[in-house]
Amino acid sequence: MTTVIDASIESDGSAAVPKGMNESQKSVTYGILQVAVVLAFLGIWELAAITKIVDPFFISSPTAVFAKAVDWIRDGTIYNHAIITLREALIGWVIGSVIGVLVGFVLGRVEPIRRVFVPLLHLINTLPRIALAPLFIFWFGIGELSKIILVVTIIVFIMIFNTYSGVLTVNNDFLLTARLYGKREWEIMREVIFPWIVPWIFVGLKLGLAWSLSGAVVGEFIAARGGIGYLIFNSASNLDNAGVLAGSVILLILAMVFFLIISMAEKALLKWRLPT
Amino acid sequence: MNVQPESAGFQAKPLIEIQAVEHWFRDSRTGKLVHAVKRADVLVQRGEFVSVVGPSGCGKTTLLNIVSGLARPTKGAVRVAGKEVAGVQPSLIGYMFARDTLLPWRTALANVEFAIERGFTGDRQSRAREMLSIVGLNGFESAYPDQLSHGMRQRVALARTLVRDPEILLMDEPFGALDAQTKLLMEEEFLRISERSKKTVLFVTHDLAEALMLSDRVLVLSARPCSIKAEYRITFPRPRNAEALQANPKFIELFQQVWRDLRSENVMGTG
């Protein structure tokens, strides 16, 4: 038998980046490449619009979208609408997440409840909640409440499934260890199960964030007095594609800001996962 | 010489009494009933160091689970300090698992404290610090398990097992997954600690040399469902030195003798 020592196994497979770069140099390089990709995309789009290769009536152009966003910021319209959408999305997200984590915990810990309800919950979850949006508006009015409830019904399922899957994977040795040292059931929950599922909860929170904004915006499409969805819908009615895209870009920026905040919270809470 | 197959009888009032224990459990994955222990009778005297050797998966861990109070025997009786075992007794029994069971989100210090958060009076943190320094981990109090080597993690687990100063130690292959050098170091350290504090130890291993080196008595189990096949008295004087003992011709002779016995009974498996 021969032993082959293959030094290339040691490399991390980053063929595109020259060897010998350290981690911070790499992240700078990749960051620059990322910005370049975005700029190239915007450049091609702008060029296509200017040269009228594609009719700008249909695709608008980056500069038109930017101008529209600046208009909205300048005359103040965007603030009212953004606050409405944010309020709907965030309140729904928080309520849905809290309920989802609690329900997920119970489902994960109590087998009879899990066996009865999980299949039913999966069934209900296959129903696109967006389809129920008109009903929610009928029930809860065209104000913010109907959108909040729509968002809650979406988020709650995401959090339930994430939480209970997390609870089911808890390392049994940790549970035994806790029992061995005389921990009570609620202490086991707080000190073993909860820390264990924090990563699962964060996956749900991040996923839920995008969904909560979508839920609020779709609710506003159907009937609302304000909000970014309302703004986008009105722009579309006026065949103002720049307006539609400007509204979307603003949504994107809001989502990114929240995503960053959640990621920072995650890093702070999960520092045990990052060997220093 | 040092070896004499033991039959019955010992002095009075053993600290751990396992009598006519039989155990079945349901495998959570396959749902099948497993016959883990056919019959076990073990008496451990106060201050005695007893090792249990046998092939992997032969039910050794089940025995420790029963003594610890984590599991109840299907049949038979288990008494510790004269009382029927009816649940865990953290202040009387320390139990170290084979697997790594440090909580990854707790620092080394907080992991040791985990053992004394219930029913312990006194300054928990300084007690945990003291324990970490006894196992040689000064300066690693705030390290997370992921930042420690395997050997260091087992030291933290050992500190957690010892921190409450339990009279009885149940050790389930505590050094089984370590490399040879680290293992020897840990064995020496454990020998030193257990001899000095005169603990009563029930030590499960599949490493015969380890068992002979540490113990006053070695019980040999058969494959599953396990029963006790043989028993050996080890009379090397204490305090012992693991490294010196391994080089001692008498120890080597003993090891070979026991090994031949076991192999002829075909109970050692390949573990």
C-alpha cells in the first residue's frame, strides 16, 4: 500500500482567487467583484434603455428609477408609506415569531400534540395565505390590521416548523446531563433546549423577514390607504414602471437593513459558534 | 501473584449493590426491545475502584445508567449507600459520559458550574475555578468547548464530574476517544485525584490495560446481553504510577494472563 500525500487537499478550492491571499484580502477582492457585477448589470440596463434596444416604456432605466426615488424622498411621500408598510410587516413578524416559537416548543416537547397537529399544520400551510388576503381585508378592514394578520399567518408557520425541528434535534446527551445534575423540566428548556434552537430560530427570523414584507405589500395591493404596496400599485395603474421599480428598490433596502440588524444580533448571541 | 478469579463474598456493607439486575430497553430508532443485561450482581465497597471491561455495546453503559438513577432496571435491585435508587443523586454520584457532553454555548467555567446550579450552597464560581485548576486548566475558564482540544474538553468534563465532590464516581470510557499520550496523562491525573480523595469508582472501559492499571478489581462482561464472566483482583500497591506500571514486568505478565483468559472465553471482541 502506498501513501499519497496530496497537498492540494489543503487548499480551500478557491480557484478564482490567487493563492497566497489571506482571508481579509479575499473578502475585499470578492466584495469588489460583487459591486462590479451589480454595476455591470445596471450599466447594461441603462445602455439598453438609452439605445432603445428595449423600449424604456417597459423596462424604465436605472436613472429614471433613481430620479423617482429621489422625488419621493424630497416631497416626503415615501416616509408615510414606508412607515405604514414597516409597521405592518414588523408587528406581524414579531407577533408571528413569538407565537410560532412557543407553539413550536410545545410541538417539539409533547409527542401526542405533535403527532396530532403537525400533519394538520402542514396541510394548512400548503394553502397560500396570499390567496386569503381578500378575505382578511373583508374581515378586518382596509386598515393596517388586516395586513398585520396576513403577515402573522405566514410567519407563524415558518417559525413553528423551524422551532419544532430544532427542538427535535436536541442532543440527547445534553438532556441526560441536565437530568443528571437534577435540573427541572423548565430549567432544561431554558438552559439546554432554548440555546440549542437559537440557530434554528434565527433561520426562521431571517426567512420570515422577507415574507413579512411581501405579505404586507401584497395586502396593500388589494386594498389600503397607504404603504409601499399601495404606492407601487398606484404607479402601476398609471403605467409608471419607474415608480413600481423605485418602490421595489426601497423595499429591498429596508429588507437589507433589517437583515443586517438580525445578522448582528445572531453573531452576538452565537459567539460560541465562532472559534476565535 | 496478583490474579485470583473471585467467586463470591466480601466484607459487609457495600456502597453500591447491584443485585440480580436484568435490563431490557426499547431502541428509539428501530423500536425493538433490546436485551442489554442478562444478569448482573456487583458489590462495590466504599473506597474501592472497580472496572468493568467487555466488548463495545455490551451493556456496560446500561449498568452505569442504572446505578446513576437515569434508568431503572427491568428486574432486580440497585442500592446505593443502603438505599434503593429512585432517581438521580447529584451530590452523591458523579457520572462522566463517554461522549462529549459539554454545552457548546457555555464557557469551560460555566460548564463546570452547570453541575452545581441545583442544591449546592457556597460560591459556585470559585468552586468551579478551583476544580478547573485541579484538572490543569488554569487560564481556560472563558474558553468555549469549540476552542479547546479533545483532551482539554474531557478535562473540563472531569472537573464537572468532580466539582460537587461526590463520594461515588461512575466513569463511562472517559478517556476512550483520546490519543494514546493524552490518554495516559489523563489516566495518571485521574489516578492521582481518585487515590487522594478515596472515591468509590465504577469505571467502564474496553481497554484492559487501563482497567488493570487503575483498579482494585476488574469485572469482565460477556457480549450482549451481558453477564459477568470473570473477576480479577488487582493488588499493585497504591499510590500507583501509570507510566511506571506499564513498564513493570509483573504488570505485563498480568495483562497477558488476563488477556489469554479473556480471549479463550471469546468475550473481548475487537473493541
